[in-house]
Amino acid sequence: MKNQKIPETDSIRELARFWDSHDLTDFEAQLEEMTEPLFERKSTLEIHLLPQEAQSLKELARSKGKTYDDLLRQWVLEKIGIH
């Protein structure tokens, strides 16, 4: 296994298949420590609505061909002047 390399892919499925059948310790020479994050996490907010308010929001979003979270995001961005 000395000649085998870690796949260079962004496919989570392909990497999962690879690591399901390989041992990390066999690839220690190919590993490198990351000093900065590779992925930027999205920030999430929780909004509390009454059931009828949530239902109205979902119906309005559906009528506009959007998901309710996309509609809420659009409204927030408009309010803070980003969109």
C-alpha cells in the first residue's frame, strides 16, 4: 500500500468509499496539518412564529415559487440593504 495515494476529489461519496476500505495510518506521510479552516460555516438564526404565521409564510413562499427559508432570507437581505 506504499504506492497508493489519497484521492484528490471533492466528492464526499468517493472519499467515504475510499476511507471505508483504507486505514488512515497507512497514509500519514501524505497528510498535512491545516492551519486555516477549509470550509466556511453558514450562520443560522431561529425565528419563532405562531403556527398560523408559519403557515401563512409557507403559503406565500409557495405562491412565489420559493421555499419559506429562501423567502425569509430575501426579506432579511432587503431590510439590511444587501439585496
